[in-house]
Amino acid sequence: MSGLTRSQLIGKQVYNPDGTLVGTINDVELIIDRNEVALQVQTKYGTIEYVPWANVNTVGDILLLKEKVEIQAPSAPPLEVPKPTPQTVTEKLGGIGESLKSIVKSSGVKCPTCGEKATYIPQYKKHYCYKCAKYVD
């Protein structure tokens, strides 16, 4: 008789029969009133899905299911962080003292993607690379 312990299952990735990733096993649940075992899977979207043990096809380095589990992407759109334009930053710096201008110019932070000097945006308290159009912190 072979078996698997809870610690052998937790952390394994779960895949549908077509090879699509469902998620990662967080825990094993015993459903007492139905005498069943289910896997608690954190999906690639961060939600929790319960997969009955009866739907498990094979277990190795990964866990492959017999039948596809449909997971829904979150319905809320991701929050967009407003990105300042160079004109906005320049206008704002125009009304600020020379000492802040020298701090902004001499920050020395470079974008890890392109290597260009990043600009510190005081309003967001982050450095921004205008060439890559993204924050570097």
C-alpha cells in the first residue's frame, strides 16, 4: 500500500489534463459529512479552489487532474497608478526651491532595464524611468 503525506502534497503544482496550470496545493481537507478528501489549491489568480481527490490522475513532481478545473480570472480590473508626464514634473519642480531640484538631479538611481538615470518623483516618492515608462523602485 502506497500513500502520500500532507507534507508531500503541499507546494505541488496542479495541472489540468490539457497542461494548463491550475495553481499550487495549500492544504488537504477532509470533508467529514461526505467521507471525501479534497485539495485546497491556490489558483494562479490567488483564489482558492477545492479539487476532490477523485479528480486526481497522477502525482509526481506535479499533480495532474483527470478532468479540467475551470478557474475564473478576477473580475476587477487592476488598479492603474497614474504616471506623471515630463511636463508635469518639470512644472512642479519649477515652483520648488533649488535645493530639491539638485536632489532630484543628483539621485544617481539608474533604471535596471535600460541603465538610464531615473528621475525621483516627489509626489509618488519613487524613481521613474521615462525611457522605459515605468517606476524603478
